Amino acid sequence: MQQHHSTAKIPTILYLSKSDIIQLGGNSSHLYIEAVNHALTLHAKGEIVQPLKPYLRWRGNENHIADRIIAMPAYLGGESSIAGLKWVGSKHDNPSRSGLERASALIVLNDTQTHYPLAIMEGSLISGMRTAAVTAVATRHLARKNFSDVTCIGCGPIARMQLLTLIEQFPSITTIHLFDLNPFAAKNLVETLHQSFPDLKYQIASDAQKAVRQGEVVITCTVADKPYK
């Protein structure tokens, strides 16, 4: 009996580092806004599969709400369907103990016909900017038109991406109000944002309540500092 062997080649897997993603425009909000709008539209049409995400914890690593590794799979339909997984780790004391950011992530994308992997990407920047894009889309539909004052509670890496996105998407913004339990974090965020947006005003509040009262749009970018129960 004659055997027929497939001539199909295994797809080449693309690897994108964080620097690659930045060079492709991944450090700006525009790509993420477009992608989130597209995903939300497909979600409304029922063309997305998004299972519940499992939280991986183990003994000795279960006392803090931010200490976990999460698997986040999803399928996106439409004309250019794709499937994938975000594998995101978080450790609340990474900055103080290891000099690392709290969260890290890896994204794997799979072809929806063969199920073969197509790409592996560093995911921390994508994850943070995607989160910020959801905030911007919600702000576009829910916030007062031509608002000028934004408040951000918490001044870490996620806050930087949230504010970068809002400033890029809403030119009416004139003033950023900040509060963080760590005053150095707020100061560092002001210095970082000022480099890209020197014409804006930045005010660091003495407490969260004062900051919230000043904002027409309020963002919370905090991690609980109490044991997980």
C-alpha cells in the first residue's frame, strides 16, 4: 500500500522580546485601543471563548493576594481568528527583594486551524497596556466630555501605562493628580511623565481622598497589602 506523506511544514515560531514589541509600536496606546475595541465588538457578538482563569498557588506562597501565577486562555474569532494564552506571574515583594517588577508575563499565540503555536511574546508590556486601553475605551463612553483632571491612586508601572494611554487619547487633559502610600513612587512617576508630557501639570496629594476629589476621571492602580484569605 502506497503511503502519502504530508508536505506541510511546521510553522516557524516568532519570538518577540519587550524591545521588539516597543520597536513595533507597542509602547504607544493606539494599537491597543484598536485591538480592545475589536475584541469587545466580537465579545458582544459571541465570537470569543474565554474560560475561567486558574490561579496557581502553593504552600508558602499563598498568604498575599498578589502572589500567584495565572493562566489566561482565550479564543478570538472574526476574520482573523487567533487563540492564545497569557501566563502571568506576580509576587508582591519582587521590587523590594529582587529589584524586579511585581508582575511578569509570557504570551503564546496558536493558529486556529492547526493549533500549532505561532508566536511567543514577552507579555508584561502588552498586558499592562491592554489594561490601560480598556480604561481608555470606558472613559471614552462614560466620562464627561473635555474633562481636564485625572486622578491616579497608586503610582507604579501600571499607573504609568494607564496615564500614558489617557494622555495620548484625550488631549483635553491638563492636570494629573497622584497619590501613593510611597511618596517616592509618586515623585518618580511625575518625573517619568514629565519627560514625555512637559506641558501638563502634576500634583501629588497628601492623601487619597484629596486626590480623588480633584479628579474628573479616577483610576485605581493598587495592590492589596494584606494577607490573602
